[in-house]
Amino acid sequence: MPSIFFLAGAPAVGKSTTAHALAAHFQKSIHIPVDDIRSMVVSGVEHPGVAWGRGLIEQLAVARECVTQMALSYRSAGFTVAIDDFWDPNSMLREYQRLFQSPDVHRILLYPSRQAAEVRNQKRDGSAYIADGIRTVYENLQAEIPTLKREGWRIVDTTDMDIEATVSDILARAG
């Protein structure tokens, strides 16, 4: 059975780029960026910010449920799956429990230094919205890293790694 690679992390850490490059290493694969699923909402989309309302929480839950089903369906069809989503300090990604209980799911947290994420954001567009997200996620993750490790997450410090080195590291850890 093909693997599912689930990549999470703060904004601007390279989740989408890494997931796409990782998927490209397999003959039959799909990259599912959760942001792309969420961008399909035409009217009424809500984005993370300082305060998280009921509408945002519901939209995230629906998107993550759809991504879970999509990933399991593609894997059943013989595809290796690479998903990327941001670390959600509110739910801690509990919406993916069904996916995480499935065999051959590799949970990976891309975790460069906060400074590296901030520099990457500046190179992208310097968005204050993203800068706030980076700050919020890193503040939350500091306390969560030991728990994530106990739960089987692989923490990958990509501070000094390019995309290919990151993908190689993920593949080596997946065995």
C-alpha cells in the first residue's frame, strides 16, 4: 500500500514546495495542498487571524475531512499522497485523526528556526498576516514538540536545508 505523507508547519516554512517535490519522487503520486481546497470557496471564505470564529473552524473541519477522504481514495487507487496543511494551534490538527490512524501515514512537522521562517516570509511578500501566523504557530509549537514526538511525528529542522535535502531527509526517515 502506498504511503501518505502529511506535512505541517508554520506559514512560510516550505510545506507546499516540499510536498510537491516529495510527491514527484514517486511514479504515481498526488500533492494535496489544503490551502488550495480552501481557496475553492467562492463566497464566505474565512481566514485565520487573531480571533478564530465558528465559521473558520467549520471551514477548516470541512476542508480537512475532504482532504482525508481524498487522500484515502487516491491511496486506494495506488497513489502515494503528499498533503500539506498549516499547524493549527486551535485544533492541533485533530480533524485528521481518521487519516492518522490509517497505516503508512508519515506525519512530518517542518520546523526551521522561527527566524528562518520570518526571513522566508520576507522573501515571499512580507505579509503581516503571515508574520502573525508564524509568531502564533511558533509560540504554540514550543510546548507541543515533546508531545508530537511521542505521538510519532517526525520533526525536521529545515533551517539550513534546501528542498531536495528536506525531501531526502523525509524519504530516509520513512525508510
